[in-house]
Amino acid sequence: NGDGMNVGVWDAGIALQHHVEYTSRIAIGDENSEVDNHATHVTGSIISTGLKKDARGVANKANVISHDWTRDKIEVAEAAANGLLLSNHSYGIKADRVPDWYFGAYTKVAQDWDKIMYNAPYYLMVTAAGNAQKSMDNDTPTYGKTADGFDVLLGFTISKNNITVAGANSKIDNNGNLKSADVSAYSSFGPVDDGRIKPDLAGNGGSVLSTDAASNTSYETSSGTSMATPGVTGSLLLLQQYHEELYGAYMKAATLKGLALHTADDIDAEGPDYKMGWGIMNAKSAAELLNNKDFTSHVAEESLQNGDSFSFEVTANGDDTLIASISWTDVQSSVVNTGELNSTTAALVNDLDIRVTRNGQTFLPWKLNPAQANNAAIRGDNKVDPFERIEIPNASGTYTITVTHKGELVNDAQDFSLIVSGVLMTSCSIDAPEVALEQAEAAQVTLNWNDSEDALYEIQYKEIYQEEWTTEYISVNSFIWKGLSLDQTYSFRLRTFCSQNIASEYSDVATFTFTGEETQLETLSALSADSQIPFNVYPNPAVDEIQLNVKTSDTAVYRIMSTSGVELKMDAATNSRINVSDLPSGLYVLQIQDFDVNKSTKFYKY
């Protein structure tokens, strides 16, 4: 939820600090700035508590540092040097105020922001693409006619290292899955002059309800890429928080950006495009990829030295498309455009390449052609983008991922992030282990279970009457339980960890009454298929009687059985109370048969 996380918001002014939705979670970076409606709306989309449900922010416990845009580069550079991870910039240059050559050009503005991000490798700038699609302001676009809406990106939206966000009309189901999406009629299209894939991705920008500066209880509905961008920024902030909770550290900006582009929901033709980039931001898919790291996905921050190559083998899982991506924060280009119309000079400095090979076949990354900007993406040698992605549908077997570079690397090395999904990183099985009591001795038992390669096992055990489990982690498939007392009843359960975050369900709880060398295991295993409708009894554990919390007909009967299936008692189940005082201490199964339905539960008798 963003608790404890900070994000910067630069805008026309500052947000209304004391709005009820913010609960004192805004720090003002520019004290002399005026409160601004636009800034207040953007800020609410990131951090609003949700007093009004539909206005809840994406990271509704996060903190915002609110600035105006007057000194944005200076302030961001200082904040990034002090650990700022993300900033939101829902503003830009007006399309009717620049000459045609400025559209899509890598200018000093884009260069400056690339330099800031290169010097602060954990900082990522998130910008709105703009709303100039229908502006008719570029009379000489790189592709098509002015009315087609291509080539209208400006200023810092053209930076290589940021994320530029398009506006989309999207609908999500209750499970977080994309139902439908299309690009908004106002959202600015690429390409940029050198053909890079811009915008990078899209977020929902249609009719977004958020906070308003009219009063501390006001709300407003607005549309635009300004509204789409904070949704993406908030999602990225949550992914940083999630990664830190899982692995104890934040991701580099290149990893975070690469993760977002790797997991975006592709829209329309296969591959990226100049309207919505790699697709709709999907924070759920990104979080799942992080959670599955070292199981069905791979995320690594690497470095390529001058003249070196990097190779990594993976095995396809056979179920999902194998996707391999590289992302890097590129050094700012020394070449800036000062007036050339539609210059095709690449802004990319350190050109890395990813290839995937198997049995002599080479798979290439996606690329776009700015001269045919409305055409679908193709696969080929991408020479302009600091993010490359390869997709292999129906992949099977082992593949080799190779990362190389062209020419000489500026600064003699280039850090990059490798993201892979649709693979098996281990042979470990996440099935719950089947446990057996292998040996019983004077004061101990040895438990044994089926082994799973590369697994770590968590065993929990206790005396039956204790509330808290004792937990141990072991890498072998057996456990010696020492210090047991005669006639004492014990219980345990087990699960398999295949990675830091991927584990099986617990095995069925098993119990035994320790009788020395004669000890036998009682497994609370699953009942037969017709006995799977559960209900509860109380008290549990019981002393003299149990009470049922299930309604029965006049013909219902109950059976009390041992865990080995031996029937011990049977009677009519018309009374909600059942006498169990005549049963010895131990674990039992209670089964209710009512017409053709069997219901079952387990209870312990003191």
C-alpha cells in the first residue's frame, strides 16, 4: 500500500496539503508555490486514502513531496542523489508553441534528464506523453499526415531512460485482469525521430476521480495522460516496496522499467507500437513475476564489460510464452538536435543486444520502423532502444540467452537488467510432501518424506495441546524428533519451499501418541471424495461432549471414526450435542450422513 514509501510530484503548483484524503502525508518542497488543481488531482491518484472509495489512490499509504516545476531538474537531481526512487511529471511543452523540428527531437531537455537518471541508477522519471494527438500542430511528421496524429512527442518525453505514459481507456475485472483497452483519442503518439519505441506503455486516463483543490473535501473527475501517469507511478512505487519486502533491497530503475515493459498487456497487433508502447501497465503480472523469481522467472542485475558477452541458459516451462528482456539506463547522448527536421541520428550510446538461441535457431527482439509508424512491429536487430524483448511462443527445451554490445562501451562498461519469464529455474516440485514415520526409538522418532530436488523443507511440530508450532528449516528429506515422552501425543506438518517465496501447501497434519518403539503414525489425510464437505464442532479439543454447528434432517446419522477409518460410534444426528466422554484421548473423524451427502470434520478428545 506504499506505507513508508516516498514519491516526488512535480507539477504546475503544489497539491492542497490538508485535503482529507492525504492524512498529513504530503511534504511541500516549494513553500512559496501556489496550490494547484492539477497537482492536487495528480497527487490524489497516487496517495488518496480512499475516504471516497472511487478516489482511492494506487499507493494509498505513501508519502508525496510536492513541488512546482520551476526548478524541476535541479530539485530532482538533488532528491535522486538522496535516494528518491520515483517522480511523477504530468506536464510538458505545449504543442502549439514549438517549430516542427522540435517534435520527436532529442534536445538538451531530454539529454539533461537522461544524465540525471544515469547518475542516479535507482531513480526513475515517469512522464505524461501529452494530449496532442488531435492538435494538428506538426505539419511535417516523420510518418503520415498531420491529421494522423503521429510524431507529436516533445521535451523530456523523448528521454531514453524515463517511462513515458500514454492514455488508454481500459477496463479491469475483479481479479485484476485486463478486459478491454484502446488508446485514448487525445493521447500523443510517437515515434521520436530516431525511431525509438515511445510512448513506453499506457495507463488508464479516462474519467479518473481524484482530489480537487477547491476545498479539503472536494473531488473532480478528469481525463488525460496527466491522469494516466500517476496511476503508473503509484504502481511502480508499490513494486519497489514489494521487491524490498521480498528481497531486502530496491530495484535499480532499469530493472523496474524493464519489469513494467516486460509484463505490460499487449494491445492490438502483436508487439509494441507507437501509440501505447508495450501495452497497458499490469502491476499484478509484474508482482507475480517478482514473487516467482528463481522458480518460473529470473530477474538479475548484471554488468557487461567492454568486449565481453554474457550468456545464461534457461529451460522453458512448456506452459507459458518464454519472454526474455534486457533493460539498461543509457548514458546521455552527446549529440542533441538544435534545429534539424526529423533527424534519424540515434540517441542510444551503449547499444546492447539480446539474442536467444536453440538448436541453431536464433530469436530476435522486437523493433519498429518510424517510416512505417502504423505498421505492426517486426523482429530484428534493434539499434535504438535501451530495452529489448524477445518472445518465443510454444517454447520447449533449453535455450541460451546471450547479451553482447556493438562498438566500444562509453565508460568501459554498461550495467543492465535481465528479466526472463515462462521458464523453470529449478526441478523442485511444489507438491505437499507425503510423510512417513520411518523409525521409533526410546525417546525419539525419525520422520521421512519424498525428496524434491533443490528443495528446502519447513517442518512444524508440537505437543498436541500446545497452541504454537515449533518451526525448523532443513535441506534433507528426514527429521529426527528427539526428547519425546511416553504416552504424550504430538502433531506435525510439513511443506516444501522451491524458492524464497514459492512453497507447497502444508501436508495434512499428522499425529502420534509416543509409545516408544511401538509408535504408529496417525495421518489426518484427506477423506474420500464423498466426505469433502466440511463443518465445525466445538469445543475442539473436547472433554465430555461436542456440539454441531450444522443443520441436519430427521434422518441424519453421525459416525465417529479413528483416523485409520475404524468406526467407533454411530447414532442419530438429530441432537446437536454428542457425548464423547467414553472415548479415550486422541484424534477422531466425525462424519455426518444426511440423505446422500456426507459431511466430515476432525476433532481432538482430551
